[in-house]
Amino acid sequence: MFIFVDMKINTSLVLSTYNWPEALELVLKSIANQTTLPDEVLIADDGSKVETKKLIDAIKMDFPVPIKHIWHEDNGNRKAIIMNKAIAQASSDYIISIDGDVILHPNFVADHLMLVEKNVYLYGSRVTIKESKLSDLFTSKNINFNIFSKGIKKRGRTLHLPFLAKNQKKHPNYSSKMRGCNFSFWKEDFIKVNGYNEEFSGWGREDSELVLRMHNAGIEAKRLKFAGIVYHIYHHEQSKSFLDRNDKIQLRTINEKLKFAEKGINQYI
């Protein structure tokens, strides 16, 4: 069953961040520039230093919607834990999840809400801002990009065509195109599978394992194509030293068709 955008859906936008206030400033600027604002922004901070807190405290004074800063001490990459803590504090029925290194198209939130459907999560792709563009990006603080912009790649993903986006069909199986930086879902569905699996640490697989459990629980997926556009700010890859371990956790979810994380969001709600 579709829920149309003219029906009010309370929305929390949740973004994960770690020690990159220059990028976070642009992300927040692009959120404030949305044609449809979320009802609140929750910043899931995986242990950033004081510079990030100072930035958030300054920005939230004039921000058009409330900002909540959820922080825990830095003990390595613990995205699964901080995301659970943040989403537990979300006051809305619907969650839009992004990373703290993506600049949003002005219609990003509106696009997610346009395609909302019960018992379905949405996932989108990303355009890449090249490394060579970073100095100019952080100097100019530009948040406006399009297919003709310099310093980007994967230009086809810049096309905003809502009439084509509406043609995307939901599907019952996981897609390798799913990315946690552009992802939305009902909070009740997230709680149903107990949120992120906190067995994960280090980089990799926490997002895909979450949606695999969603599929095992009967929640379907729909791709955001020609809508829900984000521009990913280039950064060096994180260490993949935990990837083998994380792959084994995900493989267990696949083989045993798990629906519920033993250690998840239920600790915080």
C-alpha cells in the first residue's frame, strides 16, 4: 500500500559522523536547503573530538529544525552502536539515514517521502565528488551540483526525473546497490529486526546485514533511481582489517535466515 506525500509523515533524518566537521558543515547546509524539511536531525557521532561539537552547537542555533547530537567515546569504528543509540531517540515514524559526507540534492527528503510505502525500505545511489575538487569545495562551501558540474563522476546519477522514479518496483531480495549513506525505512520495521547488529565493529557489512534481516522478516525494498540524489565527498578508504570477521557475521545471517539481532536497539528503548 502506498502512502502519498500529501499525508503528513513525521520524519527524522539521521546522519553518522566521525571527526570531519568540514564535511559535516556542508551536509547540514544541504539539509537546511531542502524543499521539504525533516522534522528533526539526529547526528550519530562515533566519538568525534570537540571541533565537531562546537560546529553543531553553532549551527543548531539558527537551524530550521531541531538537531540532536548523540555522542559516545571514540573506541574504534562502532557505527552500529551509535546508529542504534541515535535512532532510539528519534521521535518520528519514518527514518532517513545518510552519512556525514554526502551533500543532498534539494529534493532529497521530498523524494524519499514521495516513494514511501508500508513494509518497504528505500535505497539510493550516490554521485562522487573527486579528490581534486576538495580544496575548492571546502573553500567555497558549495552545495549546488548538477550534471554539468566540474569535479564529479557518475554523472548519470545526477538526473532528477521524479516521473521515472515513480516507476521503480519493490522487490523481496537484497540488492548489492544498497548503500547505507542513502537509505530510509519505518522505525517500526527497524525495531522489528532489532536495528543494527552490534556485533559489528570496524568497516563493512553493518548496513547490508541489517537489510538482509529486514528481507528475512518480510520487509521489501525499492530502489531510488532518478531521485534521492546525494553527492559523496571523496575520502580515503577506511581500514578493512575487520572485514573477514564482519563477513562471517553476515554469512551467518544469510545461512540461518536470521530476522533479529541478539544485541541491538532494544537496549536503548
